[in-house]
Amino acid sequence: MNEIAQPSARRRAAASRWSGLLRKDDWWAIWIGLGLVIAAILLFAEGSSIKWIAIAPQKWASGSGLAAQLAPQGARYAALFLLWSISLGIGAAALGIRLSRFLPAFLALFVAAVAIYVLGMWDQAARYNLEPPLVALALGLLLSNTSGVPRWLEPALRVELYIKTGIVLLGAGLPLTLIAWAGPVAIVQAAIVSIATFGTIYAVGVKLGLDRRLAATLGTGGAVCGVSGAIAIGGAVGAKKEQVSIAISLVVVWAIVMIFALPLVARALHLPTGVAGAWIGTSEFADAAGLAAAQTYGGYAGNVAGIAGSSDAAVNAFTLMKVIGRDVWIGVWAFVLSLVATTRWERTGIDSRADAGEIWRRFPKFVLGFLAASAVVTLVSKGYTYAEYKKDVLPSLVAPLQSLRTWVFTFAFLSIGLTTKVREFVSVGARPLYAFSAGVAINVVLGFVLSTQVFSDFWSRLGQ
Amino acid sequence: MSETPERGMPEAASVNAAPLQRRRPSSPLCRNCRHFTGEPLALETAFAGLSSLSSAFASVRSEDGLCRLHDRYVAGSSACASFACAAAPAAPFAFDTASTSTRQS
């Protein structure tokens, strides 16, 4: 009987492995993001461009000027909505969200994103801190924690699908050579801060009497990749449900505080955009939160006196630091901690095993899409001189993809606020709060010193 | 017939392996247990804030899920003495949105 059962079980296991390609938002971010990049390249090769559909509001100074700008562009905004609703809708449907419920909710999200993007293009926006990421986040937080978010809107609030798609698109604007040049420094800086932060949270937590599984879950939430780090390690070490909830609550609250605090402090210190992006990448906890902070700071370039560097440098430095320096190592953390939990820590009554395959299974696959997008656009740009690149490739290929990236990030920033309901968070207790906050202090200070002193020249050059 | 370990999770760095090493694909792993739920939307409902800055659909979650019996968040490849076979062996990521989600359906 076993001889008969085994092949079918093998087929089932194989089918399960492949099903991840359709059931994980990492892969859908790749399909959607790379699909857009390839479509843009094909049109570019034909002498055309996706820039008609990748519309973005321009600077405006008065209501009449804004009306004159928007009135003739209705068809382009409608086409942009169709593009996003079809591509993201297919992804959401594959994740199990009914299309009939996703589409009306996404229409509302899209309209709100247009309004926020337009507001951010007001020529006085920087003066009043009306950066689109901050406005989107604040508006979402206000709604979700006061009147509440209508249930019909919830199917469209897929932060991770949007942010990962945006990161894949971001790869199109980052030459592979730049990733190869800056990647090692990002890895070194991130490794120093990650190990110091994890060590602090874990040591303080254990000293305060926390269960080791909770201390480790908190530690990776603070040191590696925020909520994603907390759930990865929570599962790897077999943490109690309540312990994972505590870690998630602390990460979300601190991450949101940092979205507002880091750009504010960096602005007061007039940090160059590349340096600020590296600091945010080292000291923020989650990709979505960090990108909100980095994009906010990038928006100050050219609008706030004394801030050097290009607007993209903040997001680029953040992505190198957070995605390449920290996120990709989560599988290694999970494997090592799982090994320690099963061999050294108190038994839980559940037998688990440390398996090196964990490193790949938990690998954030969207990073592959980010690297692939960078590689194909680098390849396409290879035959052009710098002058030709600025004249042809940038406006017709790269800039429209950057515009699409800004849109999908705005959907994500709105969704963060709209899904963060503080009253639903568990009561975390004083000891986890102290342990995590000790790690935050180390994280922020060490990240600041490394970004602004030790590697300052390096990150400043990134913005030039 | 030889009793081979399950594909994808055999010898490497195996610990606490005594109850596990003779396991086959149909063996009593948490992911096949009725006390276990790995359905992503149900996990997002169970963990407030999970969908704010991450997702239960993320690769980093692998096939972890909640054990309702032990009230723990465990890897799908774990096992324990209280295994109770689920009615229908489902793929780890298969789910019915309408029947399980209170937030997104």
C-alpha cells in the first residue's frame, strides 16, 4: 500500500511546492512588477513608451492651474486605474480575495491615492509637511482608529502585495552595477546593526525573565525584518500565539513612530538623502514603513533648503540596506534559531526540526524580481552613452516605471494606516516593551553613527 | 518496503528526530492535523497588525500556522503526540475565503 501511496504523495508535495508560485504575494509581486517592466521594454524597443499610461500629477500652485492640468487627463487616469485593477486584481484573486469585492474597494483606494498624490504636488506641500507617504499614513490611521474602516474597503488593503510590487519596479531604476557596488557595504552595515540589536533585545529580554522564544521573536522583529521577521521566527521556534502577537504589536507601533520620527530628525540635521536613506534602512523595522519614511525624505530634496542629494537616493539607499542587507538573511536567522530552540531551549511538547531547506523556503522571493528588473533594464541600457540614456532611456523607459512605482507605494502607504487598528493590539506588558525599546535605542543610535560617520562618504556619493 | 523520510525535510541537521525519522508524506505532521490552521486570511485575523506591515501570504511565513490545541504558532513540519488527522488532507495554502475569513470576504 505504501508503494502505491508514496508516488501520489510525492506528486502532492511537488504540487504544493509549485502552488507557492500562485499562493504567495512575493511571487505575485514578481509576476506583476516584472510583467510591467517587460511590457515597458517591448514598447521602448518598438520606439514607443508606457509613459502615456504611467501618468503622474505635476506641480501646481493654484486651484485653476490644477483644474487645467487634470481636466484633459481623465482618460489617462482611467487607463491607469484599469492597468492596476487588472494586474493587482488578478494577484489578489489568486490569493483568495474575490475580484467582485476587490475591485470596488480598489477603486476607492485609487481615488484616495490620486487625491493624496495631487496634494503632494502642491508647491507649498513641503512647507506644511504634506508629503504623500505621511499624508496617506496619517489619513489612514485617523480613519481606522476613529470612525473605523468600512468592511467593504478591506479586500483592497494588501500592503505587502503593493510594497513588494513597488520594490520589483524599483529594481528597474537601480543599475545592477550600483547594487554590486553598494551591496557589500549595505550587508556589512546591516549585519553589525542586526546582530547588535538582536543581541540587545534577546539579552535584556532574558535578563528580565522573558521566555527565550518570546525574546528571540522580539529580537528578530527588531533586528531583521519587522513583522515578517517576527512571524518567521515565531514559527521557526514554536512560540506561543500570544508571544507572536506581542512582537507584532510592538513592531507595528515602533515602526509607525519611526516613519514620522526618522525623516523629522534627518531633516533637522540636514542629512544628505543617501545618508538618510541608509539610516532609515538600518533603523526602520519593516519594508513598507521604511519606504514611507525614505520616500518622504526623498521628497525634501530640492524642496527643503540644505538637503543635498537626489530624491531617489533616499529610497535607493534604503532598499539596498533593508532588502539586500537585512531581509534576505531571514531564512538563515530562522534556521539557526530553530536549531537552537530544538537543541537548547525548554521543550514545548511539539517536536520540530531544524532543516537547512528553511533558508530557501523563507527567502523573500520578491528580491529575485527586484534583481531581475535591475538586470534586464541594465542590459537594455548597455548600448547607450550617458547622454543618450538621459535623452531616450530615462524619459521613455525608466521614468514611467518609477512613476508606476510611486503609485503602488502610495496604495501601500494608505493601506498601512487603514489596517493599523491600535485598539486591536494585545496588551504587551512592561518587560517586552522594555526589552524591545532597548533594542530600538541601540538600532537607531548605531544605525545613525554608521550611516553618518563611518560610511557617510559612501552613502553621500550614492545620491550624486 | 523501505521507510524513507519525507522529501525535502530529511537528514540535514535533524534534531528531536526520533518520532519523525520514519515519517512518510502521509505521516502525522502538524500541517495535516485538524488542530492546525495555516490558512492565510485566518492567520491575518488571528494576529492583529500582521497585515499592516507584513502578510500571511509572504514567503517568510513558509507553511507555519496556529496549533489550537497548544495555542502555539508552529511550523507545518512539526509534530506531536496529540495529532488528529484532518478530515481532508489539504494543500498547505488551500483555503476557502468565503468560509474562513471574517475580514476580507
